[in-house]
Amino acid sequence: MHGFRFRLRESTRDEHDATERAFGRFDLATPKGYGHFLLAHAGALAALEPMLHRAGWTGWTSRMGHLQADLGDLEIQAAPCPQENPPQLPTDAHVWGAQYVLEGSRLGGAVLARTIPAGSPARYLSGAESGRPGSTRPWQEFCLALDEVAKDQGEPWEDDVEQGARTTFALFRRHANIISGYDF
Ligand code: HEM
């Protein structure tokens, strides 16, 4: 019997695949493509992270500092993105869903870190903030915590987590679209 996180992966697979396609437009092998990829992530994180403190997973940590340091090394100014609608994460369950997406995005990031131009800053993609670059331990800890908290909840809570995850994936896609200048 698989836990809740496994079911969440299955129920949001469509969202992941659409988001992977949206970010697949950036050619990470070029400095420009890599910079645009980081800028799109910065826009999404700027909108999301203020809502993720003091709710959901207690182990959650911001990755914005490392993202900004990478952008700084690339001499890219992170312009504030127009944020007409702040993301809706009204309950603790929605926050768990958003954190699921952010923590899980490290998995793809570790793969993508191998494709960027040699010598590029990669604090954000390599997961340097954990002090253990390339480690999947934060992800494993998050999954354990999610499965544990889910045991005491019911279907409405699970639906809210899924909704929070969908909102978050969609936000990333929106920022990918903003940066690449056309709709996906
Ligand atoms: C070009 C872009 C991307 C690629 C190639 C990619 C690839 C991957 C791969 C290979 C995994 C599975 C890794 C494993 O099981 O060890 C994964 C998992 C995941 N990715 Fe992505 N990804 C991309 C973008 C994103 C983005 C932008 C987000 C979020 C905004 C995201 C969220 C996730 C999540 C939540 C999981 C965990 C799924 C689960 O096992 O529950 N990915 N990704």
C-alpha cells in the first residue's frame, strides 16, 4: 500500500509533465537559456515563498538566497515580475502541496545541473543550501513528513494538498511563459 505522496505524484503527473515541457524551452546549455530558466524560477519563488513560512512542513527552507547569488554571478538583475494574482494557498494543506512541488523540483534540478555551461554558478540547482550538494535527503525527509501528517487527515485535506500543488505548478508555468515571452 503506497502512501499519500505516491498518490499525489500520480494525481499531479499531468501538471508535472506540462511544467517540464514549459521549462524544456530554455536551452540550459547556453548562458542566456540558463539565465532565463533561473529568472523564471525566481519569479515563482518570489510569489510563493512568503506563504510557506510557519505552515506545512517544519523542515522547509528558502532557496531564494542561492538563486539570487547565482543570478548575481551571471550579472542578471532579477526584475520584479508583474504579479496580478497572488497564488491562492488558503490552508495548511495547500501549503503542503506547494512545498511538495518546490521540494520535488530539486530532483529534476539535480539532473539539469549537469547540462549547464561549464563553470556556471549552480547553488540553486545543485541544492547547495542543504549543505549537502546533490543530496536527496531533504526530499526524503519531506516525503516521510507528508506521509506521516496525511495519516490523520481525510479526503478533503488530500484534495486541498493536490489543489495547492496544482496552483504551484501553474504558477511556475506562468513565470516560464512570462520569461520566454509567449504562451505555452
Ligand atoms: C526541464 C524541467 C524538468 C525536468 C527535466 C524534470 C525532471 C524530473 C525527474 C527526472 C523527476 C524524477 C526524479 C526521481 O524520481 O528521482 C522529477 C520529479 C519531480 N519534479 Fe521535475 N522536472 C522538471 C521541472 C520541474 C519543475 C519546474 C517542477 C516544479 C515547479 C518539478 C517538480 C517535480 C516534482 C514535484 C517531482 C517529484 C515527483 C514525485 O516523485 O513525487 N519539476 N522531475
